[in-house]
Amino acid sequence: MIDETKPTKSGFAVMIGRSNVGKSTLLNSLIGSKVAITSPKPQTTRLPVQGIVTRDNAQIVFVDTPGIMQKAKDQLTKKMFKAVQMSLEDVDVILYVVDPTREIGDEEKATLRLIKDIEKPKILVINKIDVHEPRYLDFYRDLGEEFDEVIEVSGLRKTHLKDLLTLILSKLPENDFYYPEHQITSMPNEVWLAELIREKLFLRLRQEVPYTTHVEVEEIEERDNGLIYVKATIFTTEARYKRMIIGLGGRGIKEIGQATRNELEQATQHRYFLDLTVEVDTHWTERIG
């Protein structure tokens, strides 16, 4: 509840770092709800995802960005890197999230170069502190000299997240709220549904196959019986990948639909029917971003 006698604070906190450092898991834990999809595969996040935390007279708009890669080789990866750069343009706080289970590599150095000259508060967030490698942890701690604050957290175990929120809130400018108090994401419903389906593709499919896919939701309709009907298309770049996604006797697409529906029904307490089709489209990357 906003105290009308006190000024409000709000701002954008951009989460940046290499792939698989746990940015999306950290975001979901900070929000207290699943707004970003996760998987063990790198580059699951393709475009920035906003999650919103409102506490009393302060609001943080978190922006989860795609993982930084050393080189952007294909059109999609280039778009993802451009999205990261654009997310840094109007930022109020930068959260550089690192993973102390891995040694510092070229991606970390590229990220440091990217944010070095941005004159905004920077917080080094050492994630996965519950499973860190002692031989790497000190190297990341040494990076702290280049940051305004350093904090060690676990997004998965929800360790020290209140302290992280307090740090971010202390850096925010006085400002009106960007979103209503109850809102936890700016993502449209159809985009969220498409992302959940894509997450199941990443969890089920192997090697390069999930990276060839894109999901678009064409229709969401609540029927008279209370059932929510969702029509979506999974696009892939080759006919052989289409066959892999569908699976023998349609088993693959059924499992993807079942897993998505189970999560939706658990999260929303509504019944869903997912009408999924798979199509070949070699130009779907042109519609991203």
C-alpha cells in the first residue's frame, strides 16, 4: 500500500551476464512468480523479459536479458545482443550476475566492457553461492572493486534476496510508478503462453533442435464451459526438425502440450485446451524483436 505522505521511487534494474548464470531463475525468485522461462540450455532467453516488484512506496522493474556471447554469429544472436544493448540505454541500476561455478571467460570480459562506461549504479551479483567453486569465487570477488556494491545470493535457494532488493531500492530515483501495484510483468498473455510452450521445447528436445523453433499464439478464448482454448503454432526451420518435434505417432507434440497444460492449470487454477501445430518457416527469425 502506497503511503501518500511519502515520495515514491521507481526505476529499471537490468540483469546482465553470460548464458546460464541463473538470471531467469533469480528473476522468478525475486518476483515470487514465474515470469521468465528457464532451462539448462544456454540462450533460452531470447528477448528482454520484465518482472515487477512493488514494495510500499518503491517499484523495481527488472529486465532479464539474453546471455552475453563472445561472438554473435547468426541473425537471431545478433538481435539478442542488440536487445541487451538497448536494455542498457535507459537503465537506473545494472545487476551484473555471475556464476562462481565457472571460471571467468571471454563472455565476462565482454560484459564488463559493455557496462564499463555507463554511469549508473552497478551491483555485482554473485549467484549460485550455494554451489560455488572456491577456486573461482575469489576471482569474482576481486571484480567487486569495479562495482558500487557486491552481494552473494542464490536465486534457486532464495538466499539473501531481501538484501539484494534493499540494495536496489536504495539506488532508485524518486519517480512515479511505471505499473500498477499488483502487476508483476509487462509481458502480454499471448507472449507468456508462447514462452511456456517454447520452454517445454527446450526441455524436451536435444542438440540444435530447440534453437530452430519459435512459437506464436494465434488465439486465446474462454469457452462457455470455463475451458480456455489456446491455438498456437510451433515454427521450425526444416522438415526433419518438424518430424522430431511431432514425434512418432504424435507422441512428442502431445508431451509438450501436456507439460504446458499442467503448468498452466497449476499456476492459474483454470482448465486449458492447447491446440498445437508444427510448421516449417525458414524466415521466423525475421519476426523476432
